[in-house]
Amino acid sequence: MPSNAHTNHSDDVAGETLTDGGLEGFNLFDPEVQQCPHAYYAEMQKESGVFETDVFGTPIYLVTRYEDVAACAMNPTTFSSRFDAGSMEGNSEYGRRSQELYDTEGGYERIGTLLTVDPPEHTRYRRLVSQAFTPKVIAQLEPTIRELTGELINQLISSTSQGTPVDFVEAFAVPLPVAVIAKALNVPDDRLADFKRWSDASVAGIGTNISIEERLAADREIIQFQKYFAAQLESRRDSPEDDLLTALLNATIDKDANEGIDSTPLEIAEMLSMIQQLLVAGNQTTTHLLGEMLLLLEEHPEEWKRLTSDPKYGSSVAEEALRLAAPTQGMFRVATEKTQIGSTTLPAGARVVLVYAAANRDPEVWNNPDEFQPAREAQAKHLSFGKGPHYCVGAGLARLEVRIVAEELGKRLSAISVTNRSELRYLPGFVLRGPERVEVVVNDKGGMNDG
Ligand code: HEM
């Protein structure tokens, strides 16, 4: 384990702190590795750039160099996103019991749509969702995001006014993205708590191990989620509204310009899958990024000072936090044929992880890659939103949210203190990485908490 395992990201002096064992015994799913994985990734980059590891008896190839990760992401023919195809889940105890649950509770068929399919099937889904989730829809959310952010900052100020820390993750970074996507999906306020549970259930078990009972409990929540949104979609067939659900329902592919893409409109089960993916892909990722950005700002007083005197600096701060913190550390692919990455030969069927978090700190692309430098050049080249056909659908929304938060923190607060830095823990998952609790006390510019 690197000796800096419990320190925060930007001070990870990648590669310098590996103990004698180096990469020997490295386990991607070890929660201790996930406390500070960057030194390992840097070591992998120094070697061949592709590291073969073993997860529960299956070899997995971690691709860590920027150019390789980007090239694989751009090549869905060889690096398929159907990484769950051929899994034995259907025959496993969980697979069987889960199917029984869906049958008895009247759940909808679970269809792979965006994240887990390849072109041309993927192209159809992507074109249809793009008609509903447009830049205009995203821009319209700006006033809501600013208002929600302002309210959450007010709460932070008042609840820490006596110097008692609050957990920024729970008090701020969790509720904001959930409320924003709920607003985009037109979920009423009294269903927000349900909506949050459904969202958590949708990511349960991703990149981490949970028991069969826990997975089935998550399935029960997802069935409730399906029933709620199926009813909402059906009601919009008769009474359309000016919202994303109606736009999904009405999305069509132009038959004359469809270049061989299936132009059938979306079925309910397909729409449910897409809505679920908006949650899966959007909530925890944004939560983690907000926590990481706060930690980075507190750790770098000169950057924080610049932000407080120039809140417009918020977009650079947000982008650099994205590069360094990569909330989606990596995504799976499966090789459709025997192929070569650098000096490594991968057999057909090889399971591959595109390690975006590693690529973002590739010294071939960035100078001093482990340092937090919001003013650096070529910052937005990072791969935190992926690249190619699966490039994040919600990148515009995530950027908007995180920029607004950075701007508003800079406008409203004079100081932030993180009080649990020495005990800071990262969640155990590999795919979605972020801090568990970030306890803070804040001072507002009006002086309410000063002294
Ligand atoms: C900081 C926040 C976010 C990060 C770091 C992030 C990261 C990513 C990454 C890396 C991918 C590519 C996956 C791959 O390579 O297979 C992706 C795809 C996706 N993201 Fe995001 N995301 C964020 C926020 C959001 C938000 C807010 C939404 C929706 C509201 C969203 C929806 C999606 C969807 C639907 C996909 C699948 C796209 C496809 O396969 O065509 N994401 N995201």
C-alpha cells in the first residue's frame, strides 16, 4: 500500500510512495487501495501502461495511459460496452431470485440502453435521448440550481454558526444533484425522498461487493421506481407537459436520415432504462465531485482566495477538480477480438477497464499532473466524462452545477475549514470514487460566523 494512502488526492506524489511490494498483490477492489489509488496508477503508467490483474479469477486489463484510454474509448467496435453480456448472472442464485421478484412484483423488463450497448443500437438511443436532454433544457435549470445552491449554503452557514461541523456530503453534495435531476424529471417535492432511495438502489453494487439480499432489496426499490415513472409517462401520452418525460415519449428518428439506424420510437421499458441511467450516471458522480472540490479548495488557500475575490474563476476550479478527482474512475469494456494496446496483447473476450482517473494524471499530457492548478492550460482535455460515443450525456448539466456551486461558495463564504481531514475515508467502490464524509465549518462573508 502506498504510504500516503490516507492523504488527499492533490498531494499524492504519484509513484514515489509505493512500498517495496510495488504493484504485487494489487487488488482493484480492495477498499484500502481505493483510499489512494493514484500512486498505483502512476506505477502502471511507468511500466507498459496496461496492467493485468485478477478479479475473482477473471483477468482484467487496466488501461492507464491517456492516449491508450482515449483510443479505446473511440473504438467501440473492438472495445465493446456490452461488458455484462455473457455474464452468468441469469443462472446465478441472485439472477434467478431477481427474475422471480420482477415477475411477481410486475417489474418492467430490464433493457440495456445507453451505457451498456454499442453502435448502431447505441446510436438510436443516443439520438433519441439527445432530443429530450438538450442544451436548452439544461440551461433552463440554471436558476433552479442557483436557488437550491443558495439555500444549501444558507443552511451550512446557520448550522455551523456555533462552530459545530456538519458533513458537507450529506448536507450539500447529496441533496443538490438529486434535487436538480428530480426537477429535470418533474418529480414533485413530496416524492424526493423516494427518488433518492431509487437513485441509491440504482447504483448499489457498482464496482463493489454487496450480498444477494442487499441486491434484492435494491431491486425492490427499482421496481417501485419503474412503476412510478411508467405511470408518469403513460399520463403524458394523454396530457403532454413541457418536460423531459414528454420529450422522451415524443422523440423520433428521422427515417430519411437514419443511416440504417432502427427508427422505432422508444418503448416504456426503454425509457425507464434511460431514466434510470440518468440517475445512475448523474447523482453519485456529481455528489463525489462536489465533496472533492471542497476538499481541494480548502487545501489550497491561494486558490480559495482567488475564487472569493473572483467567483468567475469557478469554472476553472470546477474543471480542474474534475480532472484531478475523476468521480467515475474507470469504465468497463470487453475486447471483441484479439487486440494490442502498446506492448500488451489482449485475447478476444478480455475484460478491460479504461481508467479515466489514471489518464487524467498522465505526465505525458500535463505538467505536475498531481497538482491542483485551476489556471493550467488544456485542463478540459481530461477524460472524466469519457470520450467517443459514450461521452457523458449529462456533462453539460454536471459542469453547470459544479461551476455554480464554486461561484456561489466564492461569492458567499470567506472561509471553509475541513475538520475531519486526518480521518478522511473514501467509499470502497472502484467505479464511483468519492469521500464518505467531509466535515466542515464555514464563515460567511457577512461575518455571521466570524470569530
Ligand atoms: C461529475 C459528474 C459526472 C461524471 C464524472 C460523469 C461521468 C461519465 C462518464 C465517464 C461516462 C462515460 C461512460 C463510458 O465511458 O462508458 C458517462 C456517461 C453517461 N453519463 Fe455521466 N457523468 C457525470 C454526470 C452525469 C449527469 C448529471 C448525467 C445525467 C443527468 C449523466 C448521464 C450520463 C449518461 C446517461 C451516460 C451514458 C452515455 C452513453 O453511454 O451514451 N452523467 N458519464
